[in-house]
Amino acid sequence: MVQTDLIPRAILDIGEVNDLDILLERILTHVRRFFNADAGSIYLVENNVLNIRYTQNETLRNRLGPDRKLVYTTFSLPIDDRSIAGYVAANGRSLNIPDVHQLDDSLPYHFNGEPDRISAYKTSSMLTVAITNQQAKVIGVMQIINARAGTGEIIPFTTADESQMNLFAVSAALAVERAQLTRNVIMRLVSMAEMRDPNETGPHINRVAAYAVEIYEQYSWNRSRPREEIEKQKDLLRIAAMLHDVGKIGISDLILKKPARLTADEYEIMKMHAILGARIFHQPQSEFETMAAEVALTHHEKWDGSGYPGDIVRQPGFFSMKAANRGLKGEQIPLSGRIVALADVYDALTSPRCYKEIWKEDRVLTEIKNNSGTHFDPEVTKAFFTRLDVIKSLAERFPDTANGPPLLIDP
């Protein structure tokens, strides 16, 4: 039985989240808690198909052990009557199924049991509702699986559960559209940088930001930081990390698009993009702008002090590097910069560039291990390797192909 007082608190909570991916995680966590569901998924309508965007499964996660996460799942469904989620999206109607293995053969939709067979999991009860916006347009689907009684027994979802779930979906729709708008504004800023720098693509910045959040969460778990602090900082970091190289807008095309190594003088000019990015967020008016400036300025600093730009001259509306300046060292570098530094290098090494081929995975991981304590914070490196399986699954969500997720969300 759902505790109805939890719903208003959850609605307030999701209303404070700005990043789309963090929001979907928060929504699904709340929904599963309300209805004591073992598992669930959220799909969004993108390019006229249903893309699975977030999944949770408590049984499978518990098999991994404490403080571990499931890898991300990436697949799409057509919006038609053949699948359960597709049917709900196509018709805007909820489906409350007591047992997916007892579906009548005359129904147009069916349950795909292949994922269960692969993971040795058994789906039984399932409640699926449409996420519909104020214009009565279906923008996604929420699905929860295996309601649990107080004894742990799997039971069907009730009619009351269905009504409450639909109520929550209304608030979820508003939050999702707001987060989609925020994501689109960020992606338009990134697209400006992409016009200048062929390496600064939508998939690249999404990967770096997603990796950074995973590294931060594991780092924070390792240090037993409060859950509320972790959730707040994840939201800020996800968006700030997407703008880590926005300062490249101010660098010459002759340098950005040079298909070879830069000369020493050219490299000095390129280093200015960190300061130019921080200038964009000069005199920040929010915690997000503060972190965005922090990430832009410090994501090329190195743990041993050999990075850049180091301590800078700050004047009203203007930053510049000090003459003969050394980089910041150790914990002088903000945590956000230390994390994005590793996420950015990992993605650069595992992605094609005009001046290099993709490195093999063993070489990439050896490089990161060898640079722990010099380039990278050792604790950040440890968190990275703990989450490596999750990080690799995230790479599949944002591929450098025309078939990857769209740069902008469908309006």
C-alpha cells in the first residue's frame, strides 16, 4: 500500500532536479519506493521510437554486492501495439498486468521474456503508464515490475496503484519537459563549440558528463558522504561537465581544426580555452554556474601540479594566466575538475580524433593506471575503475554515429 504523503514530497523533490538523466533516475527511484516494486524502466519518445533511458532492478543489483550498480541498458522499441510499452505509448492507456506469463494470446501486445532468460530474473506483475504532457502528447512511458508484499512475496499491482501511478506521471511529465528544455539549451551551446571544434560533439560531451557522474558517485560512496549531498552534486556536475570545453568557442579555427600536433606557441593559445570557458560564467548567479566555471577552468589541471592554467589573475570581467605559472596541485584542484579531467581523457583516448586512432582498451587502462598520482587523483582513479563496467555501458548510449541519440530532444 502506497503512503500517499510520500507523493507530494516526491513531486517537490523531482521539481528541484535540472538534468534529464539525473531526473529520470530520481523519478524511477521514487516510483519504485512508493509501490514497493522490485524493478522498473522509463522510456522516452525520441525520433518517433521509444528509447529506454533508465532501468532499475533491486534483485539484480543485490547480486552485485554493496555499493555496486547495474550497467546501463540501450535499446529502442517501435511505438505500436506489439510490445507492452509500445502499446501504452501508442494508445495513451495504462496496462496493469497481474502476471505477464498469463497474457491472453488474442491480445495484440506480448511480453518479451528474453531479457529475463539472459539475466535469470522472473518478471511477474507489471504496471505500465504513459507520461503525457499538457498538450495530451505522450512523451514517454513508466513501467514498474513485481510489486512486493511486506513478506517479500510478489503480488499484483492494485487498481489504486494504477490511479496513483497515473497521478505521479502527470508531475513527471512536467519535470521531464523542463529538464528536456534545459538539456536542449545546453546542447545548443555545445553545438556552437562543435561548429568550431570537430572533436567537441554532442556524443562526446554527453559521455564525459555521464562518466563524471558515475565517478563522482562512487568516489562519494567510498567516502561515506550523505546521500542528499551526493544527489544534489550529481545534478550540478552532470550539466557543468557538459560545458567543460565551451571556451573553445574563442579559439582560432586554425588551431582547433589543425589535423596534426600543435606547435608550442599554438598549444599556449589552446590552453586559453580553460580561462575563456570560465569567463563565460564570470560572476555566477547560481550553484550550477559556479560549478560550470570551476570545471571549465580546472579540467586540465594535474594532480602533480604540471597542468594548466594554475593560479590566475582575476580582474572584473577578465581572467588571465600568471607569468611562469605552475598548475594547481592535489586538492587545490576542485573535485569537479579532478573528475572531469579523468572522464575527458578516457573519452579522448577511446574515441577517434583527426590526429590519432582509437587506442585499444588495454592500452587506455594502462595509461590511466600509470598516471594515477601524477595526472589523476588516486582516489578518483580508484572510483573510475570500480565503475568501469558501468562507464563502458554508457559509451554505448552515446555513440559517435548517425544512429546515436539525437542532439536535441523531440519538442
